[in-house]
Amino acid sequence: MVELFERCLVPCALYAEFWLRYAAWARENLTANDALAIATRAATIFLPRRPDVLGGLAVLLEAEGRLDDARATYEAVAAAADTPARKAFGGVLVANFERRAGDAARAEAAY
């Protein structure tokens, strides 16, 4: 299956949905480190400005307990926003993360 996903990514490397599906599949069928490696490759090499890909990476980091890295990634989504809609998306991601992390003051500040 890994080979199939990798072959599909050759012509479709700029489509976020393929990377997100691949990372989700890897999380279910391989290891969490494999899923993180896939999401990191997508977010740093192929689609560094896509907030959905960065958000997917942050979710995986958060699930693995790497809260500082997840916080930095969520904040990068908010900081890289170039439209009001993306800025709102990034702010909501940060606020929801801080709420889940138990820091109400940071969650309020993100709104």
C-alpha cells in the first residue's frame, strides 16, 4: 500500500487531500512516526503554505503528545494567513488547541 500511495503522489504532490489521506492511512496502518514523517514532508516540502496541511500536521503532533511542536504549528497557520477567512481559520485552530490543552487564558487571547 505504501508503494501505491507514493506512486499516486508523484503526479499529485500538490493536492493536499492525497497527503492528508496518506497520513491518515499511515496513522491507522503503520506507526505514528510514519504518519508524522508523511505529514511533515507534505507541510515542509510540497505544500508549506496550505493551512489544511499544516493543521493536519499539528493534529498528529498533538495526538503524539508533542504539545509545544503542535502549538508552534497551529500558530504558524495563524501567522501565515493571507486572507481574512484563513486568518479566522488559524485563530480558531489555535483557540481550540489551547482549550484542549487546558489553558483558558491563551484560548481567550486567540479569539
